[in-house]
Amino acid sequence: MTAGPDDIRGVYDRQAAVYDAQRSRALFEARWLARFAAGLASGARVLDLGCGTGEPIARWFKAEGFHVTGVDFSEPMLDIARRRWPDGDWRQADMRLLDLGETFDGIIGWNSFFHLTADAQRGCIGRIAGHLEPGGILMLTVGPDAGEAHGAVGGEPVYHASLSPAEYATCLEANSLRLTGFLAEDPETNRHSVLMARKI
């Protein structure tokens, strides 16, 4: 069974509770989160793009004293985040149409951006850039090279896609973002491929 990019929201809607229960809280992402945070001022505004239920990424940033806005397209996922942090800033939106009317010091899309098609990623990078302050930091998980793949959430297949590292660099540059780091299949993060950039 295969899944296309249009199936993703339904999967996360149906599997929100299962996803939340199964999502690792071990913070294997911690080294990258710390690297991202090191470039931000104390109390900076961070947009968690594709925040899901807020665990563990938004929780980490909140614990570190950052002002976190979480955006996700799945209301059932956001409902869990809202129950967990009733005073949090949780918003329903599709990153492909992102238009919050405000800017942030940092934007992170961990395990979310790579659900977009290659074309949608190219367009989304421009929208992300428009939501970053000059000097702001972006961190995304992507694929190790150009192509499509499938993962699973709660036993249901989900679509993944990626540009090549070279095309990411070109697309970022075209949107006033400079690639500052890329590591393919980092063994310390369960083989996630991580991209970092800064708004020029």
C-alpha cells in the first residue's frame, strides 16, 4: 500500500493519540536543538512548524524559556497540545499556505517539512523566509538526497520527499537564506538528515 501527499493530514488526524503515545521523548534531537538555540537570544520567539502534539520539540523550547508558537494542520494533534499546555499558542494552519502575519527569531520543522512534495517545498521555503526576522535561524529535517520515500504513522503509510542538498542551498539563497549546516542521516538522531540556514 502506498500513500500520497494528500493523505497525510487524514493519517495524523486518525493516528494522533497513537502518534503521541509512540513519539520518543528521549530527545535524540537535543544536540541539534541546542545548536539551533545557541544562535537565539534569551526568550526569543520560535515557530514550531508542524508541531504535532508538542512533544518533545515544543516542550524543549518552552523549558528553555523561549516563546513558542506551534502550527500544525491536524486539529486532533493540536487538541492534545492544547490539553497539555492550555496557555500555549497553538494554531491550525497548512505550512504550504503559511501566512501568520508576523515574524519569528527561529523556525523549526522537525519531521514535518519533508511530508511536502518537492514542488511544495520549493514554494514553502519562500513562505518560511517571509516569517523569519533578519538573522533568524531555520532548521528542517529533510531527506539525504532528492527523491521520494514512505514512512509510517500508527501503521499507516505517509509520504516523504526531498530536494538535493545543492538544490536546497540554491532555493534558500533565492529566498535570502544562507545554508549554514547540513548533515545527511546523522547516526546520533536516528539517521535524520538535518538542514540549518540563516536569514540574510
